[in-house]
Amino acid sequence: MPVCTCCGVNVESHKIVNCTICSKPFKSDCMELTNSEVRKIQQRRLGLSWSCKDCAAFGNTMNELKVAIVALQHEIKSLKSSIASPPESCTSLVMTEKIIQEISERDKRKSNIMIYGCIENNGISKEDQAELDTTVVMGMLQTLGTPDIPSDIKHFRVGKLDQTNQNSSRPIKVILSSEKSVLSVIRNAGQLKSSSEWATISIFRDRTPMQMEIHRNAKKELEDRLANGEMDLTIKYKNGISSVVSSLN
């Protein structure tokens, strides 16, 4: 005869009920089940099943774990969504940081000019080229009547020289004493076009990558509008920003 797992007593089969999870036998009296209930469980009527206390407790624990897992899955999904689409506060912080960085970059460059078109000789040393550049830069600034030209003016070539093109030259970045000097140079730079020596020279303010991108977009807009038949258009600058405007204003 089966032995009851609960009390250890031998029990007749018709008074025994087996746990549907662990299959251990239990006496109906120990489980407080009637003989009728035992028969129904044994015969699995209407899909009826029965679990001992230990397995029932384990089942409750499993259900709790399932609920916790589902909750975690929802939380992970929510986190992924927030990462993919940051909240407005995060976006605002990023934009604020970019604005601060742009202001800082413009402040660093406000006393600089960029000179394009100055011949660069590949056949001489860097020292000799630097001396030639100093002579050219000083000559230009004096011709334009630039105020406060420092005697030990700082300048250097920017970028990488194209060794495959003998006519290529890198722009010269010149550091002046103040933004006032920069404005004077930019205002008078047109005078160089009348000089046979410097007719191919162009001078601009030292622009940030953002300003350069805006300028490229303005040039593209100007080309497109002129191609579409518009007339009397030009690019003008305000606070270092280029835009397409009417040349008649």
C-alpha cells in the first residue's frame, strides 16, 4: 500500500491522492479531502487537478516570477524607447551645449582672418616659406591701412598641401591684435582686386565649421535662384552669417 508523504502511514489506494506536480501520495484525511473529492481527482474529471502545499507554494512563486519578468520586459522596452527618442529636456541640453560651443569657437576666431590664394612654393623649406608669407601678409595689411599691426604677427598655413597639384596652396590664418583690425581688413579687402600683385587674393574672417556650412548653403541657394532666372542677387554677411539678399538694397 502507498505510504502517505505527510504522516508516513500506509493507506489504501482509494484514499490516496497524488500531487499532479511532484506525484507524491497523500492521505485524504491529511489533506482534508472527502472520498468523493479524491475520486474526482483520481479520475481527472473535468480536468481537475490537485497540488500539495509545497508545490502550490512553488507555483505561486513561479507566477510571481512571471509577473516580475513581464514587468522587467516592459521596463526594458520603455528604456530602449527613451534612448532612441530622448526627452525634450535632453534635446534642449544638447542644443544648449552646441550653442555654447559655437559661441566659444567664434570668440576664439574673432581676431583672425583667412587669406586664400597666396602662392606656396613646394621647393623651399618651411622656414623660408614662413618668411615669404610674413612679407606677403605684412605688405597686404599695410596696403589696406590695417590699424595696430603687430610687429611679430602670427600666421600659419592651414590644412594639408596637395602634392599632386603644383598650383595648389593652403590658406594662411593670420592672428591680428583685435576684432577692430579684422573688420578694417574685411572692409578694405576689395582694394586688393585692383592690384596686379594680389588680384587673385581673397580674405575672409576665420569662420567656424557651422558658419562655413551656412556659407556653402547660401552659395548653393544663390546659384539655384540665379539659374531659375532671378536677378540682382548677392551674398551679404551679418554677424558672420552669410545669406542671399537683393544687391539693389
